[in-house]
Amino acid sequence: MKMSKFAKLVKYGEYHARTFAIDLHLSKGSTDFVKFVVLSVSRSGSNLLRDLLNAHSQTMMFGELFRSERSLSWDCPVNDRLRSRSARVTGLMSSDPAALLRDEVFGPTAGHIKALGFKLFYYHACSDTLRPVWSWLQAQRDVRIIQLKRRNSLKRYLSLVKAKRTDVWRDASGSGSSRENFELDFDECLASFEEVRRWEEEHAAFFRDHEVHEIVYEDLASDYTGEALKVQRFLGLSEEAVQPTIYKQAKRPLSESISNYDDLKNRFANTEWAAYFDE
């Protein structure tokens, strides 16, 4: 059954109430949940996947926790205001990131939460201080990995350029993205394609001993119901119909969005990246 807005508010309210009861030692909380990480790169549909997962009554998925080196980016208003600013959390970030993951992120939580996770991009937690995040996750074989990919890296790179220039990273209104055209540099496109491919291969090997579910953004966008059910099964959740509350931003073909599209298409012809220009 699809989750109503009211039911979603109740789920969040119950989560926060029980979390703070645990923090105050009024409750032990539950550790009977699946830990997971969505492993990806920006502009690959992670907001859509998170939106769909959080529409499930038994799931809590945070945002890009390690986007900043200074404080956790829960992308969850109550946690961002309170838990991220607590001396306990900020202290662990610099002194013991492994304990931060074990005790704060994946610590005891509300009993109705059966799967709990966050987004982790390939270039997050790369400083000397936060690098233990990766080694801890690799060592915890019970952490399930959802590797989210985007089939067309040109669309991904164009989306990134648009987001950086317009500072619009998601569309919650359905109004659509800017109709401005963008000129893309050939060498920068190539570097981006190669970098994402390398990251995907390296991290697939890094987590080869974990349970891994691979999902492709294009499949998720075209059949979010079916793909969301596959993820729910992977996480051991009851099956629920969910629907997104955010919208696809890019609605124009690449040829209308990239001012030097023909030149790029010609230069990438007869390369392994030529398929990105098939529309």
C-alpha cells in the first residue's frame, strides 16, 4: 500500500522521538535492521532513489553524510540541527570515524526501522581523517551495497554542469530545469567519462565480499515501481508501492541542451563513448 504524506510524517516523528529517547538513555532502541550504503556519484539519480526508499514505512535513508569534512550532512532537518552539532558527533568525526558509524549512524534506532543507510559518493571521506570510514565499511560484511550507476555519462556530466551553474540540484515542484544551452569541453567530458568508469570498477572490487545490488538510473526513472521493489527485496523489506515526490529535471534532448553537440558527437565517433550520443 502506498505511503500517505501523513504516514510519512508519523514515520519520521516516531523515528526522531525514539532516537532522542535512546540518546537520553530512556530506551535501548533496536539493532535489528539492515545496514546499507548507496554507492554512486553525483547526478546519477541518488536523490530519486533516496526519495523512493524514504517513502517506505520501514526505511530511513540519510543523504551524503560525508559530503563535508566538518559535520555530518544527514539531509534530515532534525538531525542536521541537533545531532550534527552535538559535541559527541563532531568529536567522533575527527577522532574516531569508525565509532561514529558504529554508534551514531548505525547505532540502536527506532524499532519500526528495518533498513537504515546513507549515500556515499566515490570521492567522499577521502581525507586522512575520514578515510577510516571506507575501511570500516569494507570490514563490515553485513553492510549491503547498492551501487547506483548512470548508463549515459554524457547526460550525467551535462546535469552536473547545469547544477553547478544554476545551483539547482533537485526539482520538488515539477517546474523543470533551465532551458539554457551549455557548451561542453571535449577534454573535460572525456576525463569525466573515464573517471566515473574507474571509480565504478575500483569500488566494485573494494566491496566484492559484500552483498551488492546494482541499479541503473535510466531503469529506475522509467520503471521506479519495479526497480524500487527489487531494492526493497534486496534490503529484506516488506513490499510496498512507493512513488517519488521529486521530478526529473532534464526534459530536452542532448542535441538541444548542448550548444556544441554536433562537434562533440563527431569527436567521440568511433570511440567507446559514442553510444552516449544515441537519442
